Amino acid sequence: MNLLDIAVDYQSSFFPHIPWRTGRLATTGMSTDFYNPQGDNSLGFDFCRNKGLQYGIILNEYPTINYNLNGRKGSYTNRHYGYFDNFFDSYASMLATRLGGTLI
């Protein structure tokens, strides 16, 4: 299993865990264009870099969503809070186990 295999597996495994409303975040939120952010022994991809998908980052980072819609203000608990971080942690643990190691 090489880095590209891991990245493709991560993306396909993450798809069912992406918050779904219109499907735009799920279908275009993760780029399939991979790059090497830390040199040859690294692999990365963009997540929610598109300006129209910034709400994907907001859903991950904020436990409460505040809104002001046509003068109506309010807030609600974000049920998707940490969805990306939580999946990443569980995937890292699963991958370590699959490769015969442990996370420290």
C-alpha cells in the first residue's frame, strides 16, 4: 500500500461521513488532485478550498452556528461539528491497525 492508495482509500471511505444537504459538499468538497506538501514522502489534497464550499470548514470548526437571515437572528447546535476531524482520527487508527502498528 503506497501513499496514493491510502489517499484514494481515505477519500472513498470519507464520502459517507460528509454532511449532506444538496450533495455539493460531498461531490466537490475534496479535490482528487493530489500534491506533495512536504516533499516526495508526503501526499495531500485540498478540502473545501472552493469559495462556494467554505461552509464545509465552518461545519467542522464551530459547535454552534449563528445566523442572520433577512433580519431573523438565531443559533443552533451544529450536529456536524468535528465531522472531518473525527473521521480523520478514526481512519488513522484503522490504518495503523491495518499496517500492523499503533498510534502514539
